[in-house]
Amino acid sequence: MFADDLRHHLRAALETAVEPHLDLLPDGDDLFLSKHRLAQVHGCETMLLADDAGDFEWKVPIARGTIVHKAVELAVNWRKEIQPATLIDEALARFEQDSGSLGHWLQGCSEGERAELRSESLDSFTKYLECWPPLKPAWRPVTESRLRAELCEGRLILAGKVDLTLGMAQGQRAGKVLIDFKTGGFVPVHREDLRFYALLEALRIGVPPRLLASYYLDQAHFVPEAVTEETLLATVARVADGVGRLTSLLHGGRSPGKQTGPACRWCTVLNSCQEGSAHIEDINDR
């Protein structure tokens, strides 16, 4: 059970913490924060600025996750017999017809890249079907569930999209489970991503989810975590710190920092980054 005023307590704590940072925003501007952007500003700020400059390029390992997520979404609501290849092709077709950046990449990529993407996506999606039972309506499954919170009179917007939710709250008793599907290996920030979603859910309805879980398709492995008020307060602090870092970076003239990690492999400035290149060489040597 959670307190009736939890939502108001969390909102007040977050608004009090971020208000001074938002003063750096130009008049009339707001700040949009997603789990990805929050992870970036707590990670490699140089990569963040490169992505903001429009240098991001789709590659097969990145696109695979997006295609598999769409196939899972379709599978939950598919009324015919589920054939993995059919749903992967449907997911690819939907993005190819889209005007977004992934659609443009799919329309222009080589036949080899497209074949590789289809093969890897089909592998991950088939593993999902092997390990997950059909989701019963009584479980209240919802895919690609959007969450949003506007704070400080709309100057700060927090938003996210959960891969799968199951269950629902009963009064002030938590009952929902939030699940993110992962096509790679475990990275600590995956826990933080789900905690961010838990905070948004608590701000939205006043009751956080009962459980968070990352599910790693290649390993058929769950990494669960129960949600507590302490978890939510720690996430408030992380979001507030992220807002401070981001506003000072974008509007305060602060120089970006560098931090090596798995994302170095697909960073657009890797060739000119000594730290990132050394990190990749060290990984390859090991």
C-alpha cells in the first residue's frame, strides 16, 4: 500500500529540485526528457550532442530492437495464427512506409543490411514466442503504453513508452508490472530506465507499479525489481540531477564530458574520440 498523497509528494519534491535549473531555459522554451535522453546525460555527453546535431545513423543492431518491439506489440493483438516471419515482415513493412528516420534508412539500406536485420529480428522474436505464454485478457496486457508528466507549468516534460504492462492497481495497492524487452545483454542503466517509468506511473495515477522487469530475449532471463517509495525518491534525485546537467550543457555553456561504454560501438564520433577508440580496442583485445 502507498500513501494517498504520494503523487503530490513526488511532484513537489521534483519541481522544487528542478526549478532552479529551468531558469537557464530561454524564454518560452521547455525541456523534454525521455529515458534515453536521461541515460545519455548521465553517460557520454559528447555522444548526446552529436546525436542532437543530427549525426545519428541507424545500424542493424540498433534497428533490430525497434523491429522486435513492434513484432511483440503486434503479436499481443494478432487474431490469426502467429507465424514469426509474418509478424517480422509486417513490422518491417510498417516502418518502411513510415516517414521517420528508421523508415528512411530502411528505404535506402542495402539488400544485405535488410536481410541481416530481418534475420536477427526473426531470431529474437522467435525466442520471445518460445519463452512467453499467450497473454490472457484477464492479465490486462498493454503494449507500447505511453506515459507523460508535465511539471513546473509545462516547462519540464517527462515522457516514456513501456514495452508491456500487465495488471493494474487496486486503490492504493500497487498491482501493475512494467516490462521492457531487451535484445542485447544486461546494462545497469536498464534498471534506471524502468525506475523512470515507475516514477511517471506514480505521477500519473498516484500509485506506482508493483514490479519492474527487464526481459533479455537472447538469454530468456528476467531481471525483476520491486518498487518502493525509496526507489521513487532516488529516481526523483536522478531526474533532477539530469535536468541540471542537461540545462547547463545546452544553455549554460558547460563543456560536454566523455564516458566510455557499450554505446561507443555505434557512436558517430568514435573515429575522432581517443577515449572511445581505446575502449573498443580494449574490448576487442579481451
